[in-house]
Amino acid sequence: MRLRIKSCCFPSRPEGVRRWAALALALALLSGCGGKRREDSSLRLGVALYSQDDTFISIMAKDLEQLVQEEESRIGQKITLLVSDSRHNQTTQMGQVDRFLARGCDVLCINMVDRTGAAVIVDKAEAEGTPVIFFNRQPVDEDIRRWEKSFYVGASAQESGALQGQLVLDAWQADPARWDRSGDGVLQYVMLEGEPGHQDSLLRTEYSIMAITNGGVEVERLARDTANWNRAQAAARMMQWIETFGDQIEVILSNNDDMALGAIDALSETGRPLEDWPMIVGIDATAPALEAVEAGQLYGTVLNDSRGQAQAILKLALALYNGEDPAGAVELEESHYVWLPYRQVTRENLSGFLETS
Ligand code: BGC
């Protein structure tokens, strides 16, 4: 848009007017017309990640980088990606947001550390006229609606929980002799939960169990605990539970794949033969999880479409940058949300996912 002003207006005007117009443009650029002091025309995206060490988030960041490269060659124009690691610290992230704005980023893409703190970022972005796209860690609706140029790109936490629970229910009902080790008709389980307060931890935990009980299977929870999305923490929890409950555990539900892989690490450590393992299910469909499905260690997972989400972020950012209606670029719900669907993955349909992962 700034480029259009320069090229269409200046050449046709007389010298004096031209000088005034140039001065006015310079002042506008300096005085917070969008808060931007840049004169180059390339899209500059500021991306703040809550933690680069998180497996799923690092996959999403790679997807975004790759899509940006593809888009650059398609449109023949540079797109600058500034990526920061907030290292689990909301104060650090606020500083990074300030720097992105000071460096003239055109759109902010924010993966909140503390998803309850989005209001401050929306207000800062609005003051600079810089659209903001939150992703993966869902801010409260009230915060998202503070400004018309604030958006969320993600996948429904309820849906992922329900699909995971359905996987367990179907397997249990198809082969009770294999999974109901105690033969009491009750499904004894442990739950590995993600970070407390994260929408995916709360809702996956709730909706997975709801899908099983709504399907008519009685459940008994032996243990639950957070392992903060983390493989090593999950392995440590699982070791304790194996010691306490032994083979009473019939199903291990994990809020994500990394923690399911941690449970697999713990079970492998025991040397127990695979045919005696409990059913283990995760969510994300990361490459190592798909390998574990192939190896028969992980019963199933649910695809959290990182590429689809990265693609939606980029399309939305480009539309906002070009001053286009975002609803024309992505499927926008309630003017602020873009939802990507989840998909179940088991050994039966694994080949389709291995090709694309
Ligand atoms: C993913 C987890 C990830 C978390 C980070 C979730 O949607 O399933 O693997 O750790 O997001 O916020």
C-alpha cells in the first residue's frame, strides 16, 4: 500500500507539491502511521514462539519457514521472518513483541506463553496498527475480540480429545480380550497431561474420557499428572506408575505424542513384551510417533495439522498486509478464528500420513 502511494501520486505532481507530499509521507512513516519506519515493501512477520524446544512448535515453525520460501518464489517478492524463542517466559515474550513492533513488523504471529495475557499484546498491536495472529495457545475470546485485526489460528481442543477417546473406545470394543487385562469390563487408565492451564490439556483430558464413557464403557482412573508436554517428564511419571500399578494399567492416554513416547520409553525399559503392553494413544502425529505406530508401540494418534495451521497463518498475514479482506483468504469463523480439523491415525491408515510427514 505504501508503495502504491509513492508510485502513483508523486510523478504527476509539480515540484513544490511533490516536495510537500514527500515530507508528509516521511512524517507519516515516522509518526506512527502503523508505527512503521521502514520504506521497503517486503512483508515482515514477527513470530514469537513460547518455546522452541517444544517438538510440535518447532515443527510448526519449520513448516512456516518452508511455506514462506515457497510463497516468495511464487510471488517473486521477499518475505522476512523474524522468529524469537520466549523460553517459557511471558515477560521475555512481551519484550520480543515490543522489539518486533519497533523493527516495523507488518504482522505479529504470537504463540503465547501464558494464554491469559493476550490483552496487553492486542492493545500494543492496535496502538501501532499492526495486525496480530495468535496460534496454538488460545487466548480468551474476550481478548481476541478487543480489536478487529486480532485473530486466532488453531485446532479445536475438544475435537482432538473426542477423536482420541473414540480411537480407544473402538479398539476396546473390537477386542476386549486383548485390552481388558483384568477382565472386569472396566477400563483402567492413566492420563499424561500437558501443561496446566493450556486449553489442549484441559479439554483433551475431559473430552477423551467423555467419548469413552458416552460409548458405554465404564472407566477407572488409576492416576493422572502433568508432564508439561515433555517426553522425559512423562517417562519419569510412567516409571512411577508402572511401579505402583504394574499391569493394572490397561490404557495410557496422553495429551500429546511426545509424552506418549515418554510412556513408551518407560515401558521399553521394563523389558515387558509388546503384546503385554497397555494401549497407548497420543495426539499430534509427529514423525517419531508415526514410527511408533508402525512399530506397534503406539496404538494411535490424532493429526494436529501443523502445516495447515502454518499455511493459514501465512495466508491471513498476506491478506492483512495487502489490505485485503481476510475472509477471502481463509475460512474465518466469527470474524476472528481459523480452525483446522484433526484426523485419527492408526496402523490401518498410517501409510497416507507417512508419505506426507
Ligand atoms: C500440542 C503439543 C504442544 C502444545 C504446545 C499442543 O497443541 O499438541 O504437542 O506441546 O500444543 O502449546
